[in-house]
Amino acid sequence: MLTDPSQKYRAIAPVDLPERRWPSRTLRQAPTWLSTDLRDGNQALFEPMNRERKLRLFHELVRIGFKEIEVGFPAASRIDFETVRHLIDEHLIPDDVTPMVMTQLRADLITETVKSVAGARRVIVHFYNAIAPAWREIVFGMSVPQIITLVEDHIALFRRLTAVHPETEWILQYSPETFCMAELEVSLEVCNAAIRAWDAGPRRRMIINLPTTVEVSTPNVFADQIEWMDRRLERREHIILSVHPHNDRGTAVACAEQAMLAGAQRVEGCLFGNGERSGNVDVVTLALNLYTQGIAPGLDFSDIAALARVAEECTALPIHPRHPYVGDLVFTAFSGSHQDAIAKGFAAQRPDAPWRVPYLPIDPTDLGRTYDSIVRVNSQSGKGGIAFLLQRDHHITMPRRMQVEFSAIVQALADASETELTSEHLWDVFERTYLAPVQANPDFSYRTFLAPVLEQRRFIYRRHCLHPHPDGERIVLELADTEGNVRTVEGSGNGPIAATVAALGLALRIDSYEERSLGVGANAQALAIVEAALPTVPGSRFGVGRHENITTASIMAVLSAASRFAGEEQGKG
């Protein structure tokens, strides 16, 4: 049993910000994005990326539009050092992309870091050190004044080292690690000391990056912390205010969104939320959240499946099938009511209208996804989803009552097979139920549900002749059964359908008849659908006929319905 949390844990104190403005603001533009997949994301991998995979992921990040990419910790990793030098020496970094490298506040590491990026056209160098009480007191044993001196001395060293490389535009980023757990007054004092030491100004850009190094509070508290800092940072007009949310509480995306409302102009994160512990903020989710609100994210996820494949191959981390926007199942509905609503939404959606498809917050085609797997069928599915797949993939538009009938057959089959039925499986079931007197497919237990009817069919169409008759028309109809026995029957009526019913000698009542076209042009097939009733069997049954000639299709539809009744009657016997 869990211990009493009130005796063990302490909530982060609320921020004294009585006139907070962020709750009433609205996001209107995307932030500057920094991908840290090659650094923060890489150090969280069971098997860190080699140089080849790092380069492949770098080029993919460039392709989708990142303008700032943290390429590594070159002073701590030989692979990172060599990768950074390769990118610079081989001129592989586009002019509009700025690489970033990271280092702790140690003279030897800073010297090595400058060496790793010297000669680049432009580079961000990221300094960080932890400032929260637990780190000051337990890890480093340093006072706040000592931390400030540490920051000032190492930035001064950095300025001296970079002064001899005027060919490079040097941008300093300072992160007070563990910001979210530190006293705001201490965070402000340390950040302002860094700003003064770098002498941030119009020609000396600087980034102040405020991380939730370990997520320990609700997103609104983090937003308050960001707004508090935003109001008080020195030389604010020359500072880019950045955030680096982690996901320990599962709210990194919310923290980032609210931080942007509070004044953050830049967000650091990883594709699909990779990172230490529970991960960094998920840049894909965050960016596409903006997209669904009508804000261009500045990143191209129009082929999100390809991006996912590259990320999985480079990191060896699988993407969860329910991961927002990219997971294999996020555009998939199994629930019958959801399927029905989605099908109706697609039918109503117009290309030039705002997106309004129920249950789908984004148009999958915007992400390079297709509608192939949006509606999938299992035992929880309903008639709407089944009808949608048949209409979309096979141009079969079933009457409403036929949807009910066919969905019961499909769901019974899904229950028995304990598997998902694809669109191809649905078409197979449709054909075997209404069109084709063929043997059962053993893969999906057709023998249990369909074979009794199929094996007992007596009315398989071979050919027919129609002749004028005082009653309207007379039909001579040649039939076969599943055993190959052939017989000829005749009947008259006021049209081909009535004549066919008379020829069968059954008390069959045709309650409805509909025609469909399965294509366009002279060779398009016709589909005829009849709903029939038989006094000796409760309810009605549907029959379907398919042929180039609509009259022949109509005759076949009557035979289909009659065969289903006959099969049920014999099955009872």
C-alpha cells in the first residue's frame, strides 16, 4: 500500500503572480523549434546512435524544416565531436540551419567544444549548470554566490576563446538546469548574471533556456514561472526565451503550450517525445496541435509515416500504435458508433470547407496518411464502419436495413475468428453471402457461419430468356445448385423480377428494389439489390445481383435472396 504522500512529498509552491496574463492569451504563431534528438534524445537510448545514424537523422530533421538542431555534446563524446566536424567540414549544414552543441561549465570542456565547431558559419553553444537547492546542497555543495561566479567566469572564458574566431557567429545559450525546482529569485539572479557576462545586445544574441529538468508541478505553475521570468529578465528585447520541458508527469506538451502563452518564444524537444526517463516534450504532437488550431507549425509532417520510419530505425525505439497523430491506430475506429459518425463526416465534408469530421481532429491526408485504416472491423464494430469500407473500396452502397443485416453477419464472424477483418475480408464475406455460391474460406471460419447456406443453395444462375406474355413477361430460367445439378424453370409476371419469383415457385415477396452502378463507362457493371420476405421465415433477407446487364443483375438478386431463404429453411430441417 502506498505511504501517506503528505508525509513524503511536497508540492512546488505557487507563484505569486496575481495579475498573470497567460490564461487570457491565445497562441497565434509557432515557436522557434530546436530538435535535441541527436543530443538529449540520443543519450537516452539503450544503444546510442553511431555516426551514420546521427547523420541520417540530422538530414531528416533538416528535411522537415528544423532551423536549429542540437547536434551533440562534442567535448564528452568522440562520436559527437567527429559528427560535428564532419557536418562543418563537408559543408552539410544549410545556411538557414544553426547547429547547437552543449557543454558543462568546465574550462577543458568549453575549450574542446569551441574547437569542435570552429569555422562554422553560425553556431549556438549551450552552457548549463544545476541551480535548485537539492543540487546546490547535495550534489555540488555550492552557495548561490559561488554559482553566479561559476557562470560569470566560464562565460568570460568563452568570450576569449571565440574572439579569435570572428568568421563564426557565436550565439550563447544558457540553461539554469533544474529551473522548475529552483527559487525564482535565484533563477533570475543567475540568468541576469549570464546576460551581463555575455553582454547580450542587438549584435550579441543570447538564448535563456528554462527547463523542466524533472517535471514536478502542474503546467499552470510552470507557466506562472515563465511569465514571472519573462517580466523580469534584463535586456529582454535581446533575449530569446526558450523552454525545455520533460515529461515525468506526462504533461510536457501542456507545459510547453502554456509556457508559450506565458512568453516563451522557443521550444526544445524531440521527435515523438524521446528522452531520458519519460522523455522530452514531443515536438510532433506539439506542432500538430498548433496545426489543428489553424497555426502553421513551420515543420513539414506531410509524410509523417516516412519520418516515423527514419526515427524508429535511427533510435531503435518503436512508436506506440496509439501515439498522437503518427501511431498506426490513431486514425482507426473500431467502435460502431464512431465508424458511423466518421462515415457520415466524410460524406458531408467538402474540400473547401473547414475540417468537421467527427472523432478526427486532423485530416489524415495532411499527414500523408490514407483512409485505408480509418475504419477497421472487429467484434466491436457497427454497421456504419462496415458500410463505409464497402462503399469506399468497392462502390457498394447498401440500403440502411441491409447494413444492419450484413453487420450482424460480419460481427458474428469477427467474434468467432477473434481477429480484425480488413476491407478485403469484408468484400470476401459480402461476395460469399450475396453473390458467389463458393466453398467456405477456412481462414475466417466461414464454414460455421456461411457454409450451411452456401452449400445448400438451389438457385445458381446459368442463363435466361425473356418473352412477351399476356401477364407482361415470361422467363425461361436455367438454374444450377452447388452439386452441379441443372434444371430449367419457367414463370410469368409483370416484369423480369415478378416472372423470376413465379418461376421459383416460392411465396417470395419483394419488398424493395434498388439499382447501383459499380463504375462508369460502357463496361460498368450494374448492381441490383432486392429485399425479400418469405411467410415461413421471420424477417426479410437481402439479395444482390451483379452483371453488365441490369435485367440480368435483377434476376440474380432475386435468386440470391431466394437461395438465402432456402438455405436457412434447409438448415433448420
